[in-house]
Amino acid sequence: MLFLASRILKHELKDDDRLHLLEKLAAREFLPLIRSTRLSCYAQALSDSTQVEEIERLITASINSGDGQREHAPYVQGDIFCFEDHTFFLLFEDSEDDGSVGMRAGIIYEPQTTLPLRKLNSFCQTVSLCLADADERFEESAEEEEGATGLSAWRQDTPMVHQGFIRFAAKQDADSLSTTACRENGRERVRAAKLLDDDATRIFLRRAREASVEGYRMSPSSGAMTALPEFAVNRLIEAGLLQRGVLISCRKTGHTLLSLPSADALAVMTISHASCSECGAKIADESIEEAFAPTQLSSLLLEDGAWLVNRLHSILRELGIAEGDIVIEPPAGDGEARMIVHVCGESFLIVARDGDLTPAFARRAINTKIETEVRHLMLVVTGKVHNEAHLGLLSFAKRLERSGNDFKMIIAEGINAAEAEIKRAFEEVSQRVLAKHLCGLDASIGLSVARLIAARFQIMQNARDAARSALLAAAPPPPATQGQDLQKMAQAVSLIDFNLIEIKDGDESTGSVLSPRSG
């Protein structure tokens, strides 16, 4: 996805002055691509390459001729300047009735481009210096403004912000927005929320949470535990969603006696000579097994679909969307989440629910769309889409289309589908904005400048991906013996630190090792 930022300068230039400015920029290592392409074409058409500038002058004069009536577009409407991870553009605009004139300088960049706005300011400063060298009137006009310099004379081209986005943001409390932003950016939450993309993992944690509320812990022999492989359980523990504990139950009756947080707590119980309330046997002689319970982080993420909000927020940030362009409504306790994202001058309403897309949920999403007046509505659910809800949404979209509204609706089932749809929708908006700004240069070079720039960035991204894949392929694999040793070491540590030995009937020695009995 590509982003665009621009600045405006109220200073009009004629065609000859525009050419002179491009020459000055080329001398400062800002090579104008369109003019260079034209000059290369002229050089191939002429037998004497020294006459390139002369043919350019004649073509410019012929375009501007005609008794002061311009039949064609100006010879120089702007140009683009390509660099490693960004592209500058410079557009010249004629005077308008309201007096807004001049030129627009901008930058097109990727999310990973460092300090794009600082690069744009540097480019504007260079343009100002070139104008001052070529035209003393520019320097005088800049001095007339209070405290104005070549750079401060440039005005930020603020993109149009949708009123629905402004109203939605105004309804939220500033402190809650700040708290939400800090929470969703937490590394621990981001890592843990990503594991909850799996349906089986969420089901397991919900069952573990319900059991914990009732005072129980899940043991490895329970049905919910067998539904997840061992490596998945270990990942949940590493991410802070699950914690290990100790479960003590009576050998005779099978009743759960104690649920302890760790083996250290078990040692304290055995040393204290505690006994079973059912059969009177010592705790060390009862059935002891490893148990699992959800952590507080797990409960927070599962409540009101907070993990889904976190995942959507992470996807948006990875795409390069600024924090200030994301507004998340605080949870209302209904299990639904609403956020508005401002992308390249357009607003997207995302309504998410960790569950089914029911008719009631669809109606609430439509009401929010009507209130915010956004053009893009995306519904993200993790469950099934009910037919009645789907038909209601399609009917609403068709009514808007018949009334002449430009409205787009997306329904995504699952976070993976939502990520793909978000990328596709944002990419379409980005391409449309690029085309809108640069379409005036298409006739100058004979092709779509916006598509040229997009293809260039795509090729660079493909080259980076290929280099990364080659680097990973070239890395020597670890020796087989080393891998086996590491596996054995991990198993040994797991046995020592985590796996409690289950005391079987008649195995007194095992019980005495775990918790020595006095006497």
C-alpha cells in the first residue's frame, strides 16, 4: 500500500520558467523522469544530439502559439523524481478564480519509508532554493509574508476528513481513546491476540475460563485438553494466556481437594501435614496431577471480543495507518466493536463481533453507518452469517445504490478473510488517490504515471522478498545431533520444572520423593 502527502505553494510559473526549474533540480540530483524521457526521445529522433534542447524549445513554442489561445495542455505540467524508497512529484497548476495558484509538491511512500514528511520538507526547501536562484520575484514575495522563508511559504495540503469520522471521534472521550491506543499497542496483547485467531484455541480458553469461575482447573486428561496438541498448549503458556498449576483429588472418591498455582504451593501443603477431608489420607498420598487455568490476560482478551479489536488494530498499524487515523469506540458490553479508519481521504467503518452475524447485529451496524455517513462499511464476524442478516444488508446496499450513493459493503468471516479484504480495499483507495493527483501527467509521458509508480514499488517489494527468501535458504540448517540434544534438553527441563509425577496406588516411594513425610 502506498501513501501520499503534499504541500502547496502559491507561485505561478510560465512554461519557460518551469523548464528552467526542472534544470535547476536536475543539477541538484533531482532527476525529472518525464523530461528525461522526452529528451531521450528527441535524441533518438535527431542525428545531432546537441540539438536536443533546440527541438524542445521549438515544441514548447508551438504548443504555446495560437494568438494567446492555448489549444493544448502546457508542455510542462509537472514531473516525478524517483528515489530508492520514495518518489517525489511536482505539479504546476494554472490560476483559478479564487486566486489559488501555483505548484504542488508531494511524496509517495511505503509504510516502511523512514521520515517521509521530513523528506518532503527537504524537497520543498530544494524547490524554493531553485526558484530563488531563477526568479528574484519569488524571493521578494516570500519576504513580504510575515516571517516567511522558502520553506514556510509552502502550505500543507490537508486532506479532506470525512465529517462522519470527526463526529465519531468527537463522541469518544479523549482519555479513553488514549488508553485504548496504549492498550492495543502493547506487545504482550498483540502477541497473545494473534494466537486467538484459531477457533479451537478460543473455544478451549473459554471452557478453561468457565471452569476457573466454578473453581476448577483443567487437567491433561480432560476432553478440552486433548483437543489441543501439546505444542499449542505450550504456546499459550509462553504468550501468557494459560498458566500451569497443580490439581489434588481424593483417590477414593475422586473429588477435587485443592487447586494450587504451582509446585511450590504443593510443597508447602505437604510439609504442613495437611490431610484429605474425604478419606483422611495425607495430601502427599492423594492423586496429584498437572492442571491449567486461564490468566487474567486471557480473560481480558476474550471479554467483549477485545482480542478481535486488537487484531484489527494490529493489521491497520502494519499497513502503515497512523494512530491518529484510527478511532476505536470503547466497549459497550454487548460483545461488539466499532472503529472508523481514515485512509487517503476516505473513511471506513469496521463493525466486528466475536460471534455470528445476526439480523440484530446487522441492524445495529446499518444504524452506525447512517450516523457516520461513511462510504465503506466492513462487517467482521468469527461465526456464521445468517441468511436473514445477509439479505437485509444486501437490500440496504441496493437502496443506497439506487439513490445514487457511492457505497461499498464488505462482509468478512474470520480474521484472515478480514485482513485480506482490508488490504484489498485500502489498496484500491490508494490507487484511486494516486491516479487523481497524477492523472494530469499521463499525457506528458504517454502512460499512466500512477500505475508506473505502483508497479515500480511492487517490483522493489518483490526484490526485497526474494532477497529475504534467499537469505533464509542460504542459512545452514542446525545439525541433526544438535537438534536431538536440544529436544532432549527441553524434555528434561519440562519434566523437572513442569511435569508433576502422578502418584499411583501403592507407589509410596514416589509420594515420599515429592513431599517427604516426617518420622
